[in-house]
Amino acid sequence: MKKRWLIALLAISASFTSVALNTQEQRWVNAVRETYGDRAGKRVETWRKEMSKYQGLSEKKQLYEVNRFFNQLNFVNDINLWGKKDYWATPLEFLGSNAGDCEDFTIAKYFSLLELGVSDKKLRLVYVKAITLNQFHMVLAYYSTPSAEPVILDNINPEILTASKRRDLLPVYSFNGKNLWLMKSKKGQLAGKSSRLSLWNDLRARERNLNLNKPIINYDE
């Protein structure tokens, strides 16, 4: 009986250890909790624990889970959330605020998939015209191979569909961590480095330095 009890205790202990946050993750949680509050810190903890579950899944399943996870957050326009016409939040700012616009959904999904081991060459953040809504929008495209038709991760339509089935989207330009393309064709025309985008440079600097800005409205209330 004692032996069985000890085995059960060790199993429980191991399960808690498997979801324990590493030093970097705990630093993120602490920074978000200090800036946005305890509920925001819990959201980051949940993100990190979910990410640990997604490790080892197929890329198709990782796309589904990451898309599903972030699509739970609130959609709010930048002007209402940040008091700015255009602001690209880091994943920690997005989770901390519990809200964001299409760029924030897309950016958080992009960085999460990179962390899970998906190659940057397979991913593009795509700025599009949402025809039905008559407004500009951003989605994440995933190419399983260089010649494959991409599938689209989106907060407007949560179903992951191939680009040809998203006729409501008209691509304008796309980029990843390295390059920038003008979408004059299906694959796009290389237009230089993604560092040409000032909003992207600002985002990456805040990410590196763990600089967290607070929104003008609290969506945790």
C-alpha cells in the first residue's frame, strides 16, 4: 500500500513539474502581472502551459490549437484600445490587455508557431483588403512546402481554409522575420527586408526589451 501511494505521489509530482514555468516564462508572467494585473498574469501562464502541450504535435494540429487559443481574446480597434490609429502589440501586450486588433491576433499566432518549431520560411503575415468588410486586415499564411497553396489563420473566420477559399481577402503585401513581398502574384514579388516596416521594427524592439505598454481601456473589468 505504501509503495502504491509513493508511486502515485511521484506521478502527481511529475505532472506538476511538466507544466512548471521556466525562468524566462516566469519573468514574462511577472512582468505582465505587474503591468496589467493578476488576471493578465494568469492568461500568460495559461498560454505557456498550453504551448507545452502543443510541443510534439503535427504542424497541422499546432496551427489549429494556436489559432483556437488566440481567437478567444477580444477584438478591439487600436484607436479604442491604445489611442493610436495603428499599434502592433507584442504577444505579451496582447495577452496582458486581453484585447487587440487583427495585427495583434496574427502576430501572436506567428511568434507562437515559431516557438513551436515551425520554420519562418513557412509563415507570412499577410496584409489584405477584407472585401466584405471593406477594410484592411491582417492574417497569417502557412505554406506546408514552398510551392504549396497556403492556408489562412484568421480571427474573423476561425476556420483554417486554403487561400483560394478565402475570396473575401485581397492580398496587398506579406512579410516574415526576414523578407517583405508585394502580393502582385500568388507567391508575391520580393520587395526587400521586413525591417523596412517601422511598426515591425518597433514591435521587435519592445519584444526584446520586454517593454509593455498599457492600453487606455481595461478589458479585464
